[in-house]
Amino acid sequence: MTSILPIIEELADAPDHPARARWLLEVPLSVLIRDQVAVNRLLSAAGFHEGLAYMAAEISALSATRGRDGLAPNTIRMTREYARIGIQVIARGGAEEGAA
């Protein structure tokens, strides 16, 4: 028996960056918050820098103090959306990480 949860094992077993990107987009956000250390370690070990940036953006957005409108500040929301778009492109296999 391993010491990580099955949902985290799915990320550990992902064969490539598109599979990791799909995992990041599909996993419940509560898992990203709860297991952020393990997720970051796996993404780092895989050299998935776009995934690390996405994780940082999601955690920032989920942890931000919200305004009266119930939303995080615009800068945080925009950073999150740009990171999410980048991960969506990778998940579709449409771009290599770091490509211009």
C-alpha cells in the first residue's frame, strides 16, 4: 500500500504533460488545496513548469481575500484564467510547454 491517495497516484502515473494537464483540470479543487505539497512535488519532478504555474494561480485564487462582490481581485482572477487557458491548450496536445 502506498502512502498517497489513489487520486494523487493518477497524477504520479500520468505518462506525459497533456495527461498531467488533464488531471489538473479535472481534479476537484479541494484536492489541489488539501494535497498541494504532494501535487507540487510530482509536477516539479516531472518538469511540468506550466502545471506548477497553474497550481500557484489556482491556490492564490482559492486563498485570496474576496471583495464585496464575492470575487478575488481582478489581477488574481486574470492570472488564474491565463494559467487555465495555457493548461487547456497543453491538455488538448496543442502546444509543447514553453513553446512560443
